Amino acid sequence: MSDPTSGDAHPHKPKLNPGDQVDPDTPGAGENVCRECQGTGKLGDKECPMCGGTGTVIEEIGGG
């Protein structure tokens, strides 16, 4: 059981970055290049805050 004071109610879920639209395991979701850092993972000499330094974000993929 998770510690209610830890702030993480779902420890099994992956950490989402601010640029992620959905959970990675969501049907119809996929990785895309981070628009903020253009896939480098950095803004200047700092880690990109949108992708968490990964260079990718998880987005919904259109269909239909």
C-alpha cells in the first residue's frame, strides 16, 4: 500500500512530464518529438521542462 503522505497515489504509473498528453499505455498514444526542445532534451544548458530531458512527449495519435 502506498504512503498517502508521499503524494504518489499510483506508484505503478510512469511519471508524466508536463508535455505529455496521456499515459504511455493509453490506446492510440505514441511518442513524438518534444516541440519545446526539438528532441534534444535540453534548453540551453538545462534539462527541458516539457519532456523531462527525454526529447520526446507522449501524445494522442489521431485516427479515423
